[in-house]
Amino acid sequence: MRAITVQDQEAGIGGLALTDMPYPRAAENDVIVRVHAAGFTPGELDWPGTWVDKAGHDRRPTIPGHELSGVVAELGYGTTGLTVGQRVFGLTDWSRDGSLAEFTAVEARNLAPLAADLDHTVAAALPISGLTAWQGLFDHGRLTTGQTVLVHGAAGGVGSIAVQLARAAGARVIGTGRAADRDVALDLGAHAFLDLDAGDLGGGGAGAGEVSGGVDVVFDVIGGDVLDRSTELVRPGGTVVTIAEPPRVHPADGRAIFFVVEPDRARLADLAERVRSGRLRPVVGAVRPLAETADAFARRLRAPGKTIIEVVAGE
């Protein structure tokens, strides 16, 4: 089968190549998925799990990508709940070969059924972004109706879904990003937008007043100085939630939480139903063929939304 592989961690994106790889083996409770569309995370080439398995053994060459939508091609021993030929979407394991391939092995529990009226490219934009947004806002941030949430990177894959979910939950939503992201964030339901480049995040910029009274939850996907400054914006008892890095600064009277998204079949099904009913709109950015994955990695941060790799064209 054809797959995107990387052999040398030092080479980074430049080491990504389209190669021939063996057809994957289905372990117990696995399924083999014929991948139609796949997503990736720009920083995943820096993750330890990209290079070693759960036992710490070198697993190069490795296939990156951890989101997929496709069709079940084969069932592993003991697998139940899914059938050959069924449309599915979900997550691959962090320490196994991923989704940027024509076929991949996935634990069945990490997949959810996909309705026939949902396009594979849309479904592939949901697993990491959708689950991360939900878990960050509600499981870790404990966001409730009437509260105010500040969503960094509001036009990105995770942030765009977080804005919509928070708005649907009855929260006041303040999005952040660059000036070019403003219209996207407001169109998705943000009540206000802060331009990070203009110093709006407490730096005296035009939008600084939006956060002057503090917020109940900060949802961060950026890290660094933005994350550090965000701890000053949380009201007493509030929460900073981040997926970028463990917080270096904590609120004086509140919580700061770093988390890694976890698979959740029931929540995936709920997110897909929200998309089908028009209550949730994943922002799909560029859609690129498998052969252009390296270039897609390099350009990922230049446009709003989630970049999707189309593995099977036109299906």
C-alpha cells in the first residue's frame, strides 16, 4: 500500500515521503480501515509516540496522522460492533502507525459509525478537533451556561469547534487570533474577537476591554507567552485549559490544566449528529492528495480550519 512515512526525526517535515509499505496486520479487537480522508497535527513529528511504540521500542519508519474517515476492510480477532464495508471515522493510537496511508489498523473502540450523508473529508476533521474542544471546554474547563470563555486560535481546527460548542452551551465566547481570522470566528458564533498581533490580550489594544473583567475559562491551543498571559485573565475560581504545553504560570485563585485528548466513541457519534443537523460546522481548510502531505504540513498554519489529506479521491 502507499503511505506517508518518516524515518529521521531530525529531518522533520522534510523527511516525509510517499513510499510503499506492507499492508497492516489487525491485532485482537482491531479493524483495518481503508482510509478515504485523514487529518494530522502539525507538531506530531515532535511527539515521542511518533517514534517509539508503547514499550519504548523504535518503530521507524513511522506513518504519521491520527484522524481518519473511511470504510472497514477487515476485522481482527474478537472485534465486535463494526462490520466489513461499514463507514467509520475516529482516532488511531498515538504509538502505532497512523492514518496517512491507504490502510491502517485501528482499535475498534476508537471508531464511530459514519452516516452515509456525511462526507469523508468533513468527518476526518472531527475526531481530534471535536473531542479536544469538547473535553477541554466541559470535562476539564467545566464550562456552564452564562459563563465567559476565551478561545485562543478561534479560527483553527480545534478553536473553531470550541467556539461553536461553547456558544451552543449558552456561554459568552471571546475568540482570539490574527486579524485575518476575525470574520471566521465571528461567523462561527464568537461574541467578540481579540487580535493577538495588535496587543488586544491585555496589552492596551482596541479589544482589551473585552477581557478586563476576567473570564471563567481560557481554552488555549497556542502555548508560550499567550498561555502565560492568559492566567492573568481568569476570574477567581476559573480555569485555564491548554493542549499546547504544561502551564508554567498558574492563576492566583484558579486551576491550570494541560491535557491530551482521549478517544470517546459516544462523543464522536454526538459530534457527527450535530454536523448532520447543522448545529456544528467543522472548518475544513485545504484538501490535499496524499502525495502532497509534506507540503500540507508545511503550509498548515497559514490558513484557517483543518487541513485534510484525501487518500481516496472522489469517494
